[in-house]
Amino acid sequence: MRAAPFSSISLFTGAGGLDIGLEQAGFRTITAVDSEPDCIRSVRENQHAGPYFNQTAVLLSEVERIEPAELRPDPAPPGWVPDLLTGGPPCQPFSSSGKMLSVGDPRGRLFEHFVRLAAGLKPKLILFENVRGIVTARGPKGDPGEVLHLVKSEFERIGYATNFTLLNAADYGCPQRRVRCFMVATRCTGLPEFPEPTHSERPGGGLFAVEKPWVTLGEFLATRPAPSPEEIVRPTPNLQCQLRDIAPGSGLKSAGAREATRPGGHWGYRQGTFIADSACPARTVTGSASQDWIRLQDGSLRRLTLQECAGLQGFPTGWRFVGSQASRFKQVGNAVPTIFGRVIGRALIAALRGGESPKPASAPLPEVMRSAIRYTQREEARNGESRTAVRKKLQAPSMDIRVVKGLGSAELPS
């Protein structure tokens, strides 16, 4: 049984959340690459202050400009290949919180360079991550699910068997409901299995009979130190008044375009007006400074702080983020929760310890993904025209809710 850490090369590293979890599982990051200067500075700021990214070559580069030789250790032993190649290409082209331009956004084609580097490095295993929206994302032909099948076929083309799933971070003890799409792929081992849930919204039932309940936001905050005054952001008096009677787990609603299946409008919550429910795991942490509000015992409100959001993502206490406030929130919100790296990493190590074997066949897409694609196809048939209009509106500049530290004069836009 191998005792030394397994080797990993990280693409689209961001602030390092996925890699921290993988290192906790037993991998060592050989090289980490990202094109965002603040992300690279943040990783470098932390790599000598703790146990993560030790002896990692941290490179600032666009992935399309990187060659496989630049990612190998220096010097690399003859025939060296990494145990794992991992990364999540930018998710904004497929995210429901973005403009959903899919492969029409140049960032939506960066997975092709992931495939190119995989073909050159020939890692034993691959871990690919993205938002849930990639499952139904449209490709060049405009068909729902086309992007997912393209990703699958491209990795199969270079010799890998693939396995896809959707995982919710809350199902593994993370105090945040965050669903992500993952692919594991193998060239020379058995096909890795995804970890079974350890926590549940309704423990004691379901397929896995999980006994542990989800970890709530309230439970998480109870373990955190009180934020310092300079971290606290409060609403304006006007916004405080409008949010006064909003129940936890809700917010101010915005009207949306009417559709055949939604005659009342495809509404949503206005950005920056949601009241967190402390009895549930937090909603998905976003890359905006306009995080959810927490209602305090005296009825006043404050936003989740940057350090609280970093904790919800699993970053170690004291992990430093470099850059402006907007950049630091973006780094935290765009990160992959460390819990995913930890639990998937253990499954990958189990496959590696199983030794080499004939490459298995790819697993079929799980029914939850196929069902989502079919549902999107039906929705497109009934609401295609109105959905196109909504996408055009999303491409226009949008207003955000301004807040100030303490009580200020910003108003809620109508």
C-alpha cells in the first residue's frame, strides 16, 4: 500500500478550495494554475503559512497558454504521470446566476484545453467540476444537454472512461446547500465510485438511510467568533423597514416574464434581499458582496461576513484572501467547497490503491441528469420565446442593492 501522498495537478485553481480538500484526503498538489492574479496571490500568501500547497509550483497563466511540460515537476522522472488532473473551468457561462451564454462565451470552451492537457499529461484519474447548470446547457446546436455530452465524449475520445453525478455539499456535513456537477474519469484503474451521503435533510429515510441531519447555518455560526465591527454590513433604514416582516428563508420578490407554465411570472428574489434561515444550511455562497442577511435577536440585520462565507466553503480559519473587497468575495464565492475535494479524493485514492486494471466502460449519465435534460426540452418547447427574452434582459446592465457599513443613505431600487 502506497504511503507517500498521491500527486495532483490543478487547473483553474481559483482560491484553492477543491485542492485543500484533496490534500486533506491524501493528495499533494504538484502544480496549480489560474489566470486571476488575486487568486494566485492568495494561494501564494497561504502556502508557506500552513500545511497546504507546500512545495507547489503556483503559476499565473491562462490555461490555453500552458503546455503539459510546464505542469510536470522539475525535474520529472522518466515516464512520470500525475495520479490526478483536476479542475473546474469557469462556471459563469453555465450558471443560473450568470448570463448563461454557454459555449457562446469564450470561457465556455476552456474545457477543450482541459482535454488537451489531459491528453498530453495522461493522468491516471481526472476530476472535473462545474455548476449544476452545465447539465442542461446548450451547445452549438442549441440543444439542452449538448454541452454535457460534449464534455463526456471529448474525455472518452482521449481514452478515459467517465462517471458523472450531482452532489450537494450539505449531504456531506457542509453547512451550505451547494449542488455541483462532477465527473471522475480513469485511464488505467477501475472506475471510481462517488461517495455516499453522510448527512440528510430527513435522516433515517431514503436510499442510504443516513442518520445524521444536515448541519445548519445556526449551528455553524455558533462555532464562529463574533465578527469585528469593521466586518459588519447593515442595511439602510429604508431596506431594514422593507425587510422587517420577511420570514427567514425568503426575500423581496421581483416580477418576471410571464410564461405558458407560469402565468404569474417567472419571479425570483431581488439580489441582496434574502433573509437566511438559520435552521437550514446556508444557501449557496455567491461571488458577490451582497450575501444573505442574518436576523439578530434584537431584530436588526447584518450580512454574512467574508470570513463566515469562507468558513461555509470550508477554508481553514485564518486563510487570507488578497485583493479588493469585491475580489475577495469573488474568490470565496467561486471556490469549490473543500468537503467535495475531501470526500471525492478518498474515493479516488481507493481506486488508485486498487491498482491498474483494464479500462472499464463509461457509466451512463444518472437518471437525475437525464430527467433534467428532458424537462428542459419540454420547457423550451412551451416557453422558448419568453425564455429568450429573459436571456436578453440578463445581458443588460442590472441594478444591485447598495449597502453601507453601519446605517447610511443607500436606497432600495424600485
